[in-house]
Amino acid sequence: KQEVTQIPAALSVPEGENLVLNCSFTDSAIYNLQWFRQDPGKGLTSLLLIQSSQREQTSGRLNASLDKSSGRSTLYIAASQPGDSATYLCAVRGGSGGSNYKLTFGKGTLLTVNP
Amino acid sequence: GAGVSQSPSNKVTEKGKDVELRCDPISGHTALYWYRQRLGQGLEFLIYFQGNSAPDKSGLPSDRFSAERTGESVSTLTIQRTQQEDSAVYLCASSLDPGTDTQYFGPGTRLTVL
């Protein structure tokens, strides 16, 4: 059974700092990995999707990497801003014997960026 | 264009009552998914629709939970005889291609069972 772990559970940083969020998964036979942002009352917003054949994806100040063989992904946020404050979720699609559509989520990292 | 919408946004009900939660996916998305997020827990997969068929219902927690989809569009998640442990945020997502495409999520329905 695929399991996803996110570290740390919570992170508080001053504005302008670069930071890294970590995600690990137990079964490396994934189809892709997705990072989401969750704001209260607004559901999930997809940030980056990395296919299993890719090593990283970039969007603006965000960079996500994927090391499938070791079961790890990182989300790098450059020059953090107070508006980045949210819960960041990592989700993987698939795993040995699993489906190619079901997402397995971590519990998230609650990020607070202080002005 | 319009994103995934869900209604109601909040629902408070008494234990033992039935509730219906609605999801309107993005137009043209053939795949639709329901997830549940209980307090302090990660999102749990409930059910997946491809068109109007549900090839995977493995995440439904009990036979009190059911879901349907019509017209390859709107989906309804029904919980019968609600229990307090059903309290959670229920999230719906849709995608063009279930295999590789991004899943787009709605804002969720917060269900509270008293």
C-alpha cells in the first residue's frame, strides 16, 4: 500500500527566505507526483505535476524535483512571501498493483511566511 | 473557464439523517473523483468515475456511502444514516485523462454531523 509522508508538518519562516518542503513515498512505481496548495475554504490548487519520467518542474518561484528510485520529492520555494502561507500537499498517482488514477496524499506541510 | 464547483459549501446535519453532496466537474472532463479529508488526516480516495461508470469504489468506507454520475457531468455523493465519524471535508476533482492529467479540485463541502 502506497504511503506518503511530508516533513516538516509545519514551518514558519520570515519573508524573503528560500525554503524546501519534503515528500517521501514508499512505492516507487508511480505514474506521477503532484504538489498542491490548500487554502482554507478554497479547496486545492495544483502547483506542479511531475511525470515519472521527469526529474523536475519549475513554475515561477517554485521548483519541484523527483527522485523516483529513492521515493523522494522536494518543493523549493524561492524568496517566500506572506501570500505563500498555506498548506502544501504532495500526492502520488499509482504504485505497484495500484491504479493509474488514484492519488495518495501526504498530510501536508503548514507554511507560515511572516512579514 | 469555470472550475469544479461543489454544493453545498457547508452542511450541518443530525446523526442518522441522509445527506447529498453535489459536484459539477469542468466541462468535458470525463474522469471524476471524490476524496474525503477528516480533521488532521490526509485526503482519502473514495470513488472514481470514468464517464458515468464507477470502475473503482474501493475507497467508500461503508455501504452507507454511494455515488452516481449522470450525463458524464454532475455527480452526487450520498451518505445515509450519517454518523459523527462522517464529519469531514468532501472534495471532488475532475480531469481530462485519468492516467496522466492534472486533477482539478473543487472547494469542497464541509460536513458536520452532530
